[in-house]
Amino acid sequence: MNIHEYQTKDLLKHYGVPVPPGRVVHTDAQAATVAEEIGGARWVVKAQIHSGGRGKAGGVRVGNSIDEVKVIADEILGSLLVTHQTGAEGRLVRRVLVEQASNIVREYYVGLIIDRATRRITLVASAEGGVEIEVVAKETPERIIREVIDPAVGLLDFQCRKVAYKVGLKGALLPQAVKVMKGLYRCMRDNDASMAEINPLAIVDNDQLLALDAKMSFDDNALYRRPTISELRDFDEEDPKEVEATGHGLNYIALDGDVGCIVNGAGLAMATMDAITLQGGRPANFLDVGGGATPEKVANAFRIVLQDPAVKIILINIFAGINRCDWIATGIIQAMRDQNIKMPIIVRLAGTNVEEGRAILNASKFPFIIASNLTDAAAKAVTEVNNIVQKVVPLKKEHS
Amino acid sequence: MSVLLNKDSRVIFQGFTGQHATFHAEEAMKIGTNVVGGVTPGKGGTQHLNLPVFDTVEEAVQATGADVSGIFAPPPFAADAIMEAIDAGIKTIVVIADGIPVQDMVRVERYRLGTNSIIIGPNTPGIITPGVGKVGIMPSHIYSPGRIGIVSRSGTLNYEAVAQMSELGLGQSSSIGIGGDPVNGTDFATVLKAFEDDPETDAVLMIGEIGGPQEVDAARWAKKNMRKPLIGYVAGLSAPPGRRMGHAGAIISSESDTATAKIDAMEALGMFVVRNPADIGATVLRAIKS
């Protein structure tokens, strides 16, 4: 789960990480009031959406007067921000963070990741702040400093000092850097975050370190024990179909093709998408019905897949282990009947109770297209979808 | 495969009297798995499935000589159950739970350091050695004894590969799911080494997916250390970056996480690679004939 920048900064503040004075607002009038309250000569107005690249997209702007802050807030609020992560349709800005602007002397990067190779939380730092760490990692990997943290003792002072000296934070800045790193680590550990980063961590006037931007993601599997973090979830930032799917115990991710997919197991779901792609088709979604899928769960899967108007056919690929093909088949029939589905449905069933499942499909009056294996299923899906696409006569353009 | 689950293995289940453990313990016993008892705190001294129930893993090990444990505890309690098994000296620990907090696994892996325990999973279908037994949730009827070792992150994709192999008459020496989580107990390379040392395995199929470095790390290890043919597939060719594809660990965070990057790297390291998931069985057959 992701949260907004202002929420991340609120959290970090509690762990002793210094952030600029500021507040989140929903209207331009509030923006002006906040600017006045926090004082200063210049302010930054920052669009609060779950996406990187907000600055480049015009979502982060500096105002030199209260009036300017108001105008900028008015322009950003309610606009659709298009970044490299939002897609062409952009993301509606519902709130902005108004902060005192700082005179930046130098920018650094400090982050924490859960490193799969060492199976530990690892501190990552760089003197190249303000740019994406992935870019630094690719272009100048030698400029990235790493320090692996032993979970038995946590991040130690000497480790922070090592990292600080290596990126060039010394003198009066050293104790501040240690405090920031330890605060970031405690915040990550105490709240079951899966990543945390401050970028940039800046030296501003009077040798002060300040977290100018920060980002945290949280482990969905640990939210049950982090109620205060769960409350930070912003459903406006998520695909409503994906939210609904999660509510039904389904794992759904929207893609941009036209072959709807209903599969059990994440690996097989990805492989099914791959098989469709390799046959020249385009999957409309990733959907994993999970283990122990009841007929109701299968019917819900249909409902969610069909909310996508681009879907022209549905491919069902089930290899039942703890699932049962007869339950899946019953769910398919239920969906066909209750949701009045007319589009071609390709079904591949294998594994537990496969004979019973096929018998249920055969006994129904619906014209299922039965596939014998994965290749057959993908090939039949692509043939069907191509038939539909060819039948649609392109509209003559009225204006050119 | 003799290392993880063999004829001499003595298997217990943790969370034994629960619904899932009961069902899968019965299934395991049907195919001959040597189940010797189980653990459910508070139910020690009773019998379940005609086997003794113990309050602690330590007691179970003392009384039965158990060396393999299947953990069916739900995610919030799984880390504690794993560490209890490690403490009791269990050698092979199979963790079925899907949804263990990742920082719990970071602590578990730290606790395991310096012990002889091997953790299979979490978020795994488990281990099956056809003809000997299983500890896990996979449908055993699709597997058949043979000489191909399988190691995979995904469960159902493992079944898919088995079905394709069965059509071509190929059986399995063992099939091991290492699980779909970002921090897991055993990586591909560790299982590859076990298969390389196993006299009952002729070739190994490795089924990976997007996210993380371990497929390529394993391929690098294999190039140096493995003489048996190694076949690899990576799911998620069409997965978009930055999205978690069902498994907690299946997410493209950098270019090297993509299926194409991993397959290209594996091919460059001399592995037999499968680009289309429909060709898994055929590629295994080609590899053992070469």
C-alpha cells in the first residue's frame, strides 16, 4: 500500500526526521491561509497524488507571494496530472501540500529497501539526490552506498556514520544525518514498511538537513497489525475494479488488451497472459481467483472482468490443486445465467475433479469453447477475438 | 530426492488439528508419506488421525524423531511456528502460509543462521517426491515417479509444467516450490545444488517469474557448478512494471526484474530456456535428449 507525501512526512516527523513546515489543504483559500500561518517569503505547492514525476508534470510549483500560492493551488487542485506513472489519462489532484520553500545547498538520497539477496533491510544512500535512485544505479552504480542491517540489533550508529562520511556528510551535518537514518529505519521497522526513501534529503540554510520529499510503501500482509497505517489508505488513488476484486478475495490488475482472463494461481495467470501475447493477442487483465474458489467467487471474477468495456472474450484457465473443477464450472454457469453473458467463453480445466467439471459445462446449454491445454486455449482465444475484431466494420471518418 | 523428503523422513504437521492440516495430512498419508504426529498447543496428549498430538514441537521431536514439519499456521502466527521448528532442530520446514509479513521473514532468516534447518516457502505448494510422499497442498495424482527435478516459485504453474511433462511420458524425482514471497527461506541455487547431488535426478526444470535476482543468480551458480541439464522458464513476459502480480514477490522494480531480461541472461549463461509457457514439456524433453 502506498501513501501520500504529506502522510509520509507526518510519520517521519514522529521519528525525529526534520521536514519543512507545511500542511495539506483541499482549497486555494486554505492554501493561502496555511502559507500565511507557516510564514516565510516563498512557498512550494505540491500536488498530492500517488505518483513520481510530479515536478516534471507541473504538479510542484513555487509561489513568491500569498496571492501566487492561491493562484497556483487553484490551478493544480482539480487538474489532471499526467506523469510517467499515471498513464495518458492522468490523475485528478484532490489536495495539495503547502510548504515553506527552502534554499537548497546540496541534495542527497537516503532510502531503505528489503533486499532479496541478503534477506535483510538495506540502507541505500547517494550524494546524487533529487534524481531517481534507479537512474543513479544504472549510470553511476559506484556512487551508491549500501549498508546491510542485522535485524537482531537494528541500524547501528557506526553504520550511519560510515554511510554519512562516504556520501560526504560531515562536521555539523554528521549527527543530523545519523538521526535521520535511524529515524527512517525505526519508522520502516515499526510500521512494517516495504520501502522508505527521502529524496532529496537536502542541506538548506545554516547547515540544516531537511527531508524535502519522502515516500513510503507498506506491506499489505502486515496491515492487519498496523491499524493507524491502514487508515492512511486513499481509495481514490486506486482502480475501483482492483479495490472491489480485493474485497472479494480476488487478485485483479487491469491491462489494456481485449482478452479477459480468469485463472487460478499468480504464476499460471502470468503464464496465461504470456501465452495469449505470444499468439498475437492482448490480455485485458491479470486475475487470480486463488485457492478454494467457490462458485460465488468465480461469478464475482466474471463481474469484475466484464466491468472493463474493452473485453471481447473471456479465457478461463484453471489447473485445480486445492481448487475443484466442479465448483469452478458451477460458478461459470451461474455467471453466464445471472449476468446474461453473450461473448465467447473459452474454458480450459485440468486437475482436481476435472471430469465432474467438464460434465457440468457439457450439460449446460451454453456454447463454451473447450480447450484441451494451455496452447490450445491461447490459440482459440486469439482466433475468437480476431473474428470479432474483423466483423466490426470501421466507421467512416466524418471529419478529417 | 533424498535430501529434503525421502523414505526415512519422519513428518509432523504444525497446526495439525486444524481443517487444512487435517485434510492435507490425510492426503499425504494416502500416498504413503511417513506422518508420525502433529503439534497443536493445548491439545497435547490427544490423538488425531490415529496419531499423537503434542503441545510443542520440541516434545514431538523427542517422542517421534520427526525431522520434517509441514506448517499450516495462518500468516500472523507462521513466523513463530517456523522459529519453534528451527529451535527443535527440524531439518526440513515447509511453510504453506501465503501472506506472512515480509519483515517477519527477515527475522526468521536471521534466527535460522547457523542452524541446519532448511525452510521451503513460505507461500509454497510444498514438496512432493512421487512414490515416497509429500508435504504440501499439491494434487498428488498429477505427479508420477521419474528423473526430472522441478523447482518453482509458483504452485499452479508447477502443475502446468507437470501436466505437459506427463503428456510426453516424463516423471519427476521431486518437485519443490520455493514460494512466491520476496523473502523466502530457500533460493533456487540451494535447490539446484540438492538436485545436482541427487543420483535420482537427471535434469532440472526451474520455473521463475518476474521480480528479484534469484533466477539469474541460480543460472550463474549452475554455469559454474552444475553438469546436469537445466531448463528455465520465467513467467510474466506481458506483466506491466511496478505492479504486484498476485505473488508478493512478483513485481518489476528494475529492468533486470523483467521476464525477458532474466530469460536472456539465463540463455547467455548456457541454460535451455522456454519462452512460451506452452513449450515447457517439449523443452525438457529436448534438453534430456541432447
